[in-house]
Amino acid sequence: MNKHVKTITPETSDLSRRSFLVGTAATGLVLGYAGVPGIGEALAAPSNFEPSVWYAISPDGLVTVTCGKADMGQHIASTMAQIVCEELGAKWSDMRVNLASNDPKFNDPVLGAQITGGSWSTMMNFDAMSRAGAAGRMALTEGAAASMGVPAGELAVRDSMIVHVKSKKQMSFADVVKSGKATKTFTPDELKAIKLKTPDQYSMIGVSVPQIDIPSKTNGTAKYGIDVMIPGMAYGAVVTPPVRYGATVKSVDDSDAKKVPGFIKAVTLDDKTQTTTGWVVAVANTYANAKKAAAALKVSYDGGPNAKVSSESLLDEAKRLQKLDDSGQFFVKDGDPNAAFGTAAKVLEAEYTTSINIHAPMEPMNATAEFKGDILHIYSGNQFATRSGAIAAGAAGIDPKFVVMHQMWLGGGFGRRLDADMMVPAVQAAKAVGKPVKVIYTRENDMTMDFSRPLTFQKVKAGVDGDGKLVALSHDVVSAWPTQRWGIPDFLSPSVDKKGPLDAFTVNGADFFYSVPNHHVRAIKNEMAHNATPSGQLRSVAPGWTFWAIESMVDEIAAATNQDPAQFRIALLDGKGKNDGGAQRLRNTLLAAMGLAGYGTKKLPKGEGMGVACVSSQERASASWTACVAHVAVAPSGEVTVKKLTVATDVGTQVHPDNIRAQVEGAAMWGLSLAMYEKATLKDGGIEQTNFDGYTPLRMSQVPEVAVAVIANGEKATGVGEPAVTVIAPAIGNAIFNASGARVRALPITAEAVKAGMKA
């Protein structure tokens, strides 16, 4: 670990040191818009050189990169710094990182919003951060040239030094900044015109440099949301209803809570944003007392319209909707599958299901709210600052421009912190008691009120001709629509049948890169599930279930036509038409995984098998090409042991090789956990599992050997945080079939289902 690599973390400077002035002509009021803690006066000092909104260079030569993405352990802040560093020509030990506030100037240049998800961060910011770094280098070079009295073209930049090649004169970045000569600015067109380095010129990209955030996270100085301390603040503990959504509070008896030392008030939420329903917050002087007071409250509820809904009723409703010819909208509508089924030599049908799944990051959900005059300050780790700021404003009943979000490090997110429910009780409690309030969820609060991965039902029908070639496939996907719940029209997609917008984040992946002339995909909203289990985005989103169905069905077709499932896929990945380019890259990852695993070259013991799957997660337009070979052993009892997972992924340009490998390994473990162990159930409108005794993710003792092959070919950088999640379950399911003859179609895979399949 480089001891000189330091992280500037939240809560290390006085908020009053920096402010953006926001004027309102109507009232003449000037508001202090506080920046992110940790930027402090360094970025605002006149002597700093700030060539881009994304970084500043101080007179001592330190480069502070502001990351507009949430960092939840995936080291995206360091990745952004590494990209800037490459083109800037800085020394890595001079780099620092900082987290952005919700200031509109930090809105994502591509998405127009601050959001961290979809494995988009590196792929969508690589070019912009590279150009920002290059612009800084050019401006520093011009400043040094003016100081030295030499042509800028005779200067070279490396390791934070600018050297005149002929005379060997040199200036450090610090020298140039202190000179005040670095003044060049760039228009958007000038930024676009900058010629960036080619991969063969990289000296930083592709190097596993020390992650900047590691020292502070290991010595305890990094501040997470749960670490926030504000003088005079109180604490809030939430009381949640037995129904996930739709309940209302009829009455609250706080007589016993008043006996708890330090109890301040019980606040019944009036959430106009409809993020929460039926919640009460017990506020006290300590969190321990807040929890005691919450336990002492006697709250009566009206269970609302979802009080009798169960997992079984959600699945029954999904099946009913799928059978309706006019339900849903078309996501893909190529050719005429129904006509092709009529002439096909063989037709196969199968139904695939996935259960409700919970995020459960290790840092509990938390938020601290403080009103300073008319300004609401929110301290929390959040993946969607743009939307969350609006929800906090709605909870407070104020204009969003009066909300300042202080981004903290996230102790896990995985999509959970795309939502802002934890801010609502903090805001309304702070408003009610007139002092800052920190709300911390218990594990039970978070599990029963999670914005979960939805229960899904999928029906797939396939037709093959006399040569065993796949000629038609129809795919119906029924689920809640998490993205529609956000109420942001730009995040929805127009349906190809012109029936209106659909939630593509429930069907992405179903538009695969296999060449199938007749292909329909229908997205069907399960309104019952949408209302009773308001769903969110869990790491891998729709490809976590769409590829479970597609890659399982592809294997079923191969088995039914006596073809090797890997070779069957390779034939389908011919790159014809719209699949040009993508299919070839996916085929290469499949071949790489097969080679590394020794697929087809090993004679396995009885009861063991290998299975393959290959995916283009997350979305077709921003795909990462990933393949897996799973090796399993199946006992006569149906118990499955996953012996090894071999994953190959094409990342285009790899910024940090060690981090990529770590993310792929972590994603593979999450995929294994979802495939074999994780399941939440709904009964009487409420989630039954309340802690890790009932909801049982993968344990350390269950981790198999994992081998990873990374393909870095210099193409545009792709995402790596989520794709490997989606390929694991179908590879395991297919391996189980090859080991035992049992075909499993429901996640998680159980020994009972495998044993039943073996008997069949």
C-alpha cells in the first residue's frame, strides 16, 4: 500500500467554508448551497487550477478528482481518478478522490442524472474523464511554456512534471499552478476535438495501482452514512407495518414509550411521495433509546388492499396475465413465431420462475437530516442523488433546489440505495422535533421493507426445423415494473407495437445476440406484484431472470435435438444482421471459458457435469460479453455441490485489472447465491424473512473454486460489476442436467426439485 496515497473523505472539513450562491430574484434571498464535505476550501481557493468540474489541482500539486458516482466498494472513485491521471500525466501518489454532491453541475453528461447502476459508470464516463484529463495537461503545458519561454510543443508531461526536452528545464504541476499561468479553458467542441491516447500509449490504464480509498477504509477515517455526527442531533428508529405496502396507521399509543429515558416524540409519517406507507418513527436522544421507544409504541394499522397477498397469489396472477393474448407490450417483434411454430419439426415450451430477492447490504439503511433555515441537508450514501433529492424535498414539502445531498461512502448498495426511503423518516422526524435526526434501520426493517428483486414468471416457446436449427422463439416476461415505479418517463422505452412505454429494465437480455429469424418478446406488468411488492433494481436487474430463461431454454433445445449445447450456441452466434460485432465477441468469451474449464476434454465421474451459458448483460446497447462453465456434482438425494465456476468476460479496455477480477469474482458469487440459496416469500402482504436466519445468502463454506479469464482487446470499456451475476444460474442449471438428467426451472434451485427431476 502506498502510504502517500490519501483519500479526502466526507466530514473532514467545515461545511461553512464553501458555498455556491443561489439567488432567487422574487425574494432577494441568497441561499448557501453547501458542497460535499471533504471538498472544503481546497477546490474553492482562487489559487487552485480547476480545468474541469471533475477535478482541481492545488498549489501543492495534489489532484483531487470528484467522483459523480456512488462508491459502494467497487472503487469507482479510484477508477475515475485513474482515467484522469492517464491523460493528465500526473503521478499516482498525487491523486486524491472526493464524492460529488447533488449540485446540478455534477449531473451525468450522458444520462442527465446522478445515478450509479447498470454497470454504466466506467463505460459512460471513460471518454469524458479522459478528455478532462487531457485538457488539464494541455492547459498546464501552455502555462509552463509561458513561464519557461519555450514552445509548448517542446514540452513533455509525466509524473506531475513538465519537462523541456531540449534544455531539460522542468516545472512541476505545483509550480505551474502557483505561477497562475495555467488559464486555458475549453469549449465542448474543443474538448471533443482533443486527440486522446491510443491503448498502446497507456502508462496508467491497465495497471493495478493502489486503490485510493483503501487506506481510509482500513484505518477508520472514511465516513459512511452511519458515521455522521451532528451536534445536538437526535436518533430515529422506525416502526414498520406488517404489510409491505399499502397499510395506514390508525392510532399510536406512546404511553409506554414516554417511560423510556430520552424519548422525544413519535412521528407518524405523512409521505406525500408515496415511498412509504404506514410508518412511525420513534425519536430519542440515543439510538438505543429510540429502539426501546419504538418497541414500546403500540401502533394499530389498517392493512390496506394488499393485506392478503402472497407469493402464491402473485405467481397465479402472473400466469393468468401471460395467458391473455392482449396483455403486455412487445419489446422485440421480429418475424412471425406463431407461423413458424406451425411448420417446425419440433416445438418446445417451458416455464421459468424466480423468487423475491432482497439486497441486504451490510451497512444498514440510514440517513441524517438537518434543516438550516430553509435549506435541508441530507447525509446518506445514495446511488441516485437526482431522484433522492427530489424525494427528500417531497417529504419535507419544499422545492428540490433547497435540498443539499451530502454523499457518503456506501457500505454496500447493489441497487438498494437507488431508493431513498430512509430519507423520508429522517426528514419528517427532523422537521417534527426541530433538530437534526439520524435514522438507522434494523436488519428487520430493511429486509421486510426492501425494494426487492421482483418475483418473475416467464413462458418460453421455441421451434426448430428438421436440421435442428432454431427458427422461432417467443418469450413472455411477467413481473412488477421497478423502473416505472420511479415515475421518470425517460427511463421507460417505447414498445415496438406502439402500445405505449414499457419497462425495458424488466426484459433486457431477452433481446439476445443469437440469430433467430422469428423472435417475439412480450413485457407484461404484474400490477398485483407492482403494488404489493414495490420492486427495485438488484445487482444485474432483468438479465438476472431473462437469461435464466433464455440460456436454460437454449440448452433444452440442444438436448432435444441431440446437439452439444456449447456448439449449438456457437452456431447461433453467427453475427448476421443486427447481431454483427456483438455475437462474435460473445462467442469468443464462450470459447475462452470452455478452454479454461477444459469443457468437453475431461471425463467426469458419475454424478458430475459441466454446463455452459453466455450473456450480453446488462443491456444490448451497453453490453458486456460474459460466459460461464459451471462444474457441479449431484448426489442421489438431489443435493448439488458447485465445484467450480469458470467465467470469461470481454471488458474492452481494462482500467484496473485486479479490480476487474475482484468484481467478476464477486458477481459470480452473488449469482451463485441467487441461484442456490436466496429466497424471500410474501404472506398476508408481508415479507416473512426478517434476518439472515431465514434469508440465507451464500456462506463462505459454500464458495467453490472460481477461475476468471479477462479479455482486454482495446475496444471501448464495458461494465464488469453485474454481468457475471446473470450467467451463473443458467450455467449451474445446465450442469445439473448434464450431471443428473434433472431439468430445473425455478430459482433458487432446491434439492427437492433436482431429486424430482431425476425421478422424472
